[in-house]
Amino acid sequence: MARATSDAGSHTAPRNDARPPWLWRPGTIQSVSHLQRRLAFALLLAGMLSAAWPCRAAEPPSGATRLHVAGGSGPPGPDPSSIHFDFGTIDPLAAAPLAHDFVLHNESKAPLMIERLQTSCGCTSVLLTGDAQQPPVALGAGESLALHVRMDAAHFRPGSADKFVWVYAAGASAPAAVIELTVQVPALAVFSPSAVEMGRLRAGSSRSLPVAVALDARLAALGQRLELISSVPAVRVTPEYRVLEAGPDDGARVTRLYTLTLGAHADLGRFDGSLTFLVRPTASVVGSPQSPTAPGDYSAAVSGLVAPLSGEIEGEIRAVPSALVFGVIAVGRSATRSVAITGVDERAMRGLTATSASPLLTARLARPTRSGGAAGSTSPTWLCSLEVTAGAALPVGTLETQVFVTTASGQRLAIPVVVSAAKP
């Protein structure tokens, strides 16, 4: 009876919960701690196994485009399909073009069709060597193919130049391989000042400025055959036919002196041009020393020796803006753009005429009107609209020309015009 009384006293009502019984019995905390220790041991064991047998990365699909490029000038980068080759510092007067060979290797498990080869500019060419000289050409799995790249750096300007070769596979928009070429081009001529600014002049006045050019000794040896010219017709270049002694930092350079003269009959408006050198095709100049290299070689090299030349002539009228840019228009369609012509007074605006330097453009002036300038202002108070129309006969490409507005007193305002035409 005592046992029965003890059992009856310890009886508890059954629970309707479906949870495991150990969650409700005394000792629950101990049971949870025991489970956590077992879980921690399992995680530790899993970590040890993963360290002993590391997981391998998934292999790319057998048809993936994978081209490995070899032939770079430095250690290979993280991407084997992209490579860089540095030609270093070159001699711009050297006649031989730059060349280097690269190897393409198909690392995929399927044949690859090389569809086309593309370069970043016309100075670079690329050819497949072997039996197939031009794409398309099939490159089997594990096979290699050689590329011969040539670059003509004769026309490069001083400084660093970067060019690219892209290899495209059939069916892919992104290149399968990229080759970057770098070359350092030393300056054959150093202008002083480096940019020539003639300043702002009144119409009918003139100005002269000195310019010194430190030339590579081989170019200076051309004598009078090497001629400095201006792209601005109103600026005349006069050689002094004397040189300065070479300084300690000049190296193998000869410094020539020139005088630039902006004539009194220059057109109104702002001009932006350049100074560059021209090698005369023959050695017919009296007293000119002969050159050991063909003139054509030097002509290509000096074409990149350029110094900016700018200035502005003020007169009775001016254009706002000073240049007219059409942008791109569709071939076969005409387009019209306009600029404002302002005058210092009403007299300056009388009898204006407009002409175009190109038969592909027409220019028309509207009737002058008085502007609402503030009292006492020295700014022009009269203006009219100049409408320039590019005709439907404009061919594909870019046209750079000028239109002119002439006053009754004979002052002529030159307005640069740039218009590009493309197929719609």
C-alpha cells in the first residue's frame, strides 16, 4: 500500500504536446548540453575532413572558349587570355617597323573557330602564320597557332602609345584573347613655348613672337629642307638661320630660332591651329646639307611634331559661339544650324554678306535687330542670325570648313564649321 500511495502521489497529468519527452523532464538542461557537445564534435570532424581532402573547383564546360596567349614581355598575369608586350623606347627615325610574335593555345576540350582578328588602329597589323594566313581558321583542342604583329610607329606623337589586338571566336561577342602593345616615343623636337598664344589683337594690327625649337641632331642636319610651317594662313613663319649652343641638358639636340608674325589682314575671330614641320622632297635648296636617310623616312617622323597655335582678332563684328558644330546628320538630308552675329553699332551691321568656303554648305543672314543691352554697356547692341545649311549632297564623313561674314568696310569674320554625315 505504501508503494501504491507513493505512486499515486507522484502521478502527473499526461501532456498533449507532441514534443520529445526529454524537453519536459527534469534534467532537460543537461540533455541540451550533451546535444550541443555532440554537434560541436561533428562540425569539428567535418572541418578536419575538408582540410584533408579540399574540394576541387568545377571544371568549365568542354565547349568554353579558353585561349592562352604566350609571348609577353613580363611575368604572366592572372588572366591567361590577356597579355602585354612593351617595345620599350624606340627611335622614331628608324625605318624598320616594330614586330613581335605571339602564340595562341586552345585550352578548351573542343575545337575553336577563330573568326576574325581586329586591331585598334591602322598602324597595327596582325597575321596568322602557317598554312592559314587569314581567318576563319579552326584551332583544335590543345592546338596552338602563331600570330605575327607589326606596328608602324613612324607617325606616333611623343609620349606613351598603347595599341591593342583582339582575337574573336565564332559565336562570341567578347574577344577570346587580348594583346596589348606599348611603346615609348621620345620627342624629336621640343618647342619653346610648348603652346604658342598670339593673344588678342585689334583688326588691322600685327604681332610677332619668337619661337625656339630644340631638334634632334639628325633632323637639324637636313638644313633648310626641314621647314616649320603654320596651319593658320595669317601666321607667317620666318627662320632665323641661326642656332643656339647646346646646353648640358640638350644632349644631341640643335636649337633653331624662328619668328612668327600675325599679319594685319587676318580674318576676324578666334583661330586655333598648329605649328609642324615639313621635309621638302628634294635637296634642291642651295647650301642645304645632304641627309644620310631618305626624305620619306624623316617626313613620316616629323609629321607628329606639333605645337598648338592660337589667337583672336577683334573687329566690328563677332560670332557667338565662335565656331559652329553640327554634330552627326543623316546622309541625304539637309540640316540647318545658326550662330548669332553681333556688332559694335548699327553701322557695322549694315550691308553684311555671308559666303561659304565649301559648296556643300550655304549661309544666309537674317535682318539685324537691336539687342536689349543695359544702359552704359560697352557690349555690342546689334545682332542678327547667321543660318548655315548642310545640303543633302553631303557625303559620308566629316567636313571641316569655314563660313565668312563680311562687313561693308571690308572686315571679314571667319567661323569654323564642322559637320559629320553618316548613314541612317
